[in-house]
Amino acid sequence: MGLPVSLVLIAVGAILAFAVNQSDPNPPVDVDVVGWILMVVGLVGGLLSLMLWDRLGPGALGWHRGGYAGPPAGDPGYAPRRRTVVEEEEAPPPPGPPGPPPP
């Protein structure tokens, strides 16, 4: 049971326990008790989900999410990485407005 299912169980249990009123004085099923049971089950499921989150997360099966570090060293299936360096030269200043020639 995941965290969203636990939250839904808690919400449905709270609606049944606090918002639904029975008019029959001796009902076959007490809706308040069903609501409280659903809230407790949702709370226990949510706590278990949070406790097991790290153990059963992406690192549990041996793979980790991380940045790309390049191909493995010494693996013949990959070509070596190339590095491209681009050096830009400064552009000459634009020609200014025509004026008197220098003396």
C-alpha cells in the first residue's frame, strides 16, 4: 500500500466517522466504527510506506539515479570523448560616422 492509498483510506474513514449519521438506532453495521477502522489502517499503511521508502526506493535494486559521468573507463564498447574548444576573436569596432580627417 502506498502513501496515496493511505491518504484516501484516511479521508474515506474520516468522512464515514464524522460526516455520516445513521438514523437507525440499532444498525447492522456501525458506520462510525468502520470509519475509525479505515482511518487506523490508513495511518498504519502511511507510516509503513514512509519507513520503507528508502529501503524500497531506487537504490534498493542496485541502481542509483545520478548525473552522467561519461562512459566507463576501459570499456571497449565506447569511443573516447572528444572535447571541442571554440575561441572567439573580438570583432573590430564598427565604422564611426564620417567626420573631419585627423590633422
